[in-house]
Amino acid sequence: MSLRLNIEKILDNAENLNEKLNSFLSIEREYALERADKLEKNFSDKKQTIHGVAIAVKDNICTKFTQTSCGSRILGNYRPQYNATAVEKLLDAGAIIVGKTNMDEFAMGSSNENSAFGSVKNPWDTTRVPGGSSGGSAVAVASGVVRAALGSETGGSVRQPASFCGIVGLKPTYGRISRYGLVAFASSLDQIGIFGQTSKDIAEVLSIIAGRDAHDATTADITVPDYVGELNKDIKNKKIGVPRALFGEGLDEEVRNSVEQAIENYRKLGAEIVEMELPHSKYSLAVYYIISPAEVSSNLARFDGVRYGFRAEGAHTLREMYNLTREEGFGAEVKRRIMLGTYVLSSGYYEAYYAKAQKVRALLKQDFMNAFEKCDAIITPTAPTTAFKIGEKSDDPLAMYLSDVYTASTNLAGIPGISVPCGLSSENLPIGLQLVGKNWSENILLNLANVYENEFPLNAKPQITVDGKL
Ligand code: GLN
């Protein structure tokens, strides 16, 4: 099939499924077909390792050929002047970006219900959420429209939706992938992450977008390993740590059983299972919900109706224009975070909340460093539950925040984590296991994930996919 026809089919799939799933905020038919034609003419370029591969990109990652809304009214159809480095690198490698995906507003949320443009539906059960905040990218992959998609992670926004949608999701080490062009939520935690139908899809994309970038001083000049080449390495004698004390309160029984089974499966594959502890992990959400809103209150100050996107009508003074624009432009969750952040940074409270949280963050990180003296990776559930019903937690922010109880600590520590499907619940909903590793150990995580997928595949598919099978 010609590249053009292939991309046309993918665009048709994206459009047809979008009516049911709402995973794309924009589908770039004209742009993608034009690019397909151009690529077809230059087929000889050997550097293009993903020549003609369709990829979806979360709508908080800048693309100069189309909108970057962050799922927010305040940006609306704002169009950036430049491509994010990750996007630029994918294009150089021959990718075709077919659309921008739906998300919780400014990546704040765990269900996609905070999008200003409507919820995304889970293709396994459309009465349920896909997880968030990168739910649109997760669904674009899970429903089979694309093999891989970019998302973003601040506290679990790639791994948790990957788990809810039965696919693989990676949050890399802080500094592995450039954040240039990723709209800031909480800069000390944010990373671009990757969804794939398999770990191999992720390994391929990561090989392309990882590495030092002159535009992002927090990227590291550390060799990018051969992620694809290491996927099938023997995992015998790899040590996997189990912090069993965390498998307690709030953990769904079926999720627990499934992850316990996965631990047994790893043992059968030759890995050594070691019991260990992460004593400060119980504070991770408390710390996360102080540090991330603090950074939000600063990062989101730039959206004032002057520089980007939406400006409210009817204001008589400059201050009124700022106020009205932010009042009408931001949704409830974003406002909640801005207020929380402003509060924890305010004089008199800074020491008690923000400074204290930073100290606990250091302890959390130290826990992981100690743990990695004894093991190569740590296994936990990705999320405490399977996909919940749309509306079930939307009025209860604290219940929603618990979705990230197993993931937020890794963002705080800066280390990488991956979610891999490991089973189905009695309601036929996917369950994910999480593997966490030390800095720059994405190769080990992908290897462990790939071996698991091959030996213990999910053998089930969502109700709604492009052709009923993947
Ligand atoms: N669910 C978390 C939050 O609402 C994490 C979001 C994310 O990783 N972007 O902040």
C-alpha cells in the first residue's frame, strides 16, 4: 500500500473512532497527507528509522503546524511558533504526526474529565475514564489508531492511563527527553513520556527523542543506549524489589492479586525477587500536592490574555481583563491548583509547607537510592484501581488524587517508570504493573517489560478498536 493510502486509512480510523472516544482534539488530514506525499518522494533517506510511521501527540506539546491547546479554553486554538524538540526529532526520523490528543486541562487530572473539550472514553468500556492526564494519547494507541503516541508526565499521567487502557507507558528519567516545547505544568517534575502498543514501539521512539538538547539545560549529556537491541536480553538474575508495605489500604483486591501473580511470573522467568521498603513513600502524594501546585502558580501566571490564545471580552481596565480572562479561561481544577500553590508559597506558610515538602522530597529520593543498592527495579501496581466510571470521582478531588499513589514518588525522585499490562479484572478491565528503576535505566525497564509482554501477553482487546482486532 502506498504511504498516502496507509495514512489516509489511519486518518479515517481516527475520525471514525473520535465520535465514540473523543481522543483527538485535532486530526491533521491535510498536513499528514501532504507529508506522506513528500516522504514517499524521498524514500531513500536511511536516517529515517520511522519513515512514514503515524504518531499522535498530546496537545500540550508544541507543534507549529497546528494548535496546542493544553485542553484549555485559555489557549483554545493557539498555534506555537516552533516545534517541541521531541516533535522535531520525530519528524527528522520520518514520523507523520496525524493529530493532537485530548487531555486534562494543563495535564492536571487523572481521568481526562478536566479537559475543556469533553471527556475521553475508555475503549474497553465507554462508560469509564481512560485515565489521565494523557488519556487521549493512551486511547489513540489502545484503540489501534497509532502504534505510539507522546504524552506527558508530572505525577503519573502516562503510566496511569496506560494501565487503564491495557497498553505500555513510559515515564523517562528527568532530563532524558527534552522539555523544550512541552508546556510547563510543574517544571521540576514534568517529562515527555511515551505510549506504545508494545515496549518495542516505545524503545524505537525513545531512541529517537532521548538525549541532550541545547534548548533544555536540564537534559543530560549521557549516551543513549540501544533500547531496541537490549529488549530481549536474558532477565535471569535481575533483582526485582517488592515494597510490600505499600500494597495496603486503598488497593483493589483484583489489582493486588494480579500484581502478586506478575511477581510470581517474574520469578518463573528467572528474576530474583527481594522484599524491600520505601519508608517515605507514604508521603509522596502530600509532597506532590504541595510542590506541583507551587510550580503551577508560577508557570501559569503567563496566561493573562495578553500573550497567548483567549482574551475575555468586556473588560474596562487591564486588571479586569486579566481577571476575566483567567476566570473564564481556566477550569475549576486549574484554579484550585493555582490557589493551593499561591497559598503554600505565601510568606508565613512557605517554611511550613513548601520548604518542608522539599525536605521530604529529598528523603523520598534517598529511599530509592538506598533501594537500588539491592535491586535493579522495583515492582508495584501502577494504579490502585482499574478504570473507574465517568463522573465517579469528578466531584471529589482528593479521591482523584489517590490515583497517583504509586506513581508520583518517581516523578519527585526524577527516576524512570514503566507500566505494563499484567491482567484483566472480572469486569474485563486492564490492570497494569509498574516497574521503577534508577536514573537512566530505561533500557533495563524496557527489557523487563518486553520479556513479560512476550511471555505473558494480555490476549484480550478493547471493545472499540479500528478493526475489532489489534
Ligand atoms: N494526576 C496527577 C495530577 O493531577 C498527575 C498529572 C500528570 O502527571 N500530568 O497532577
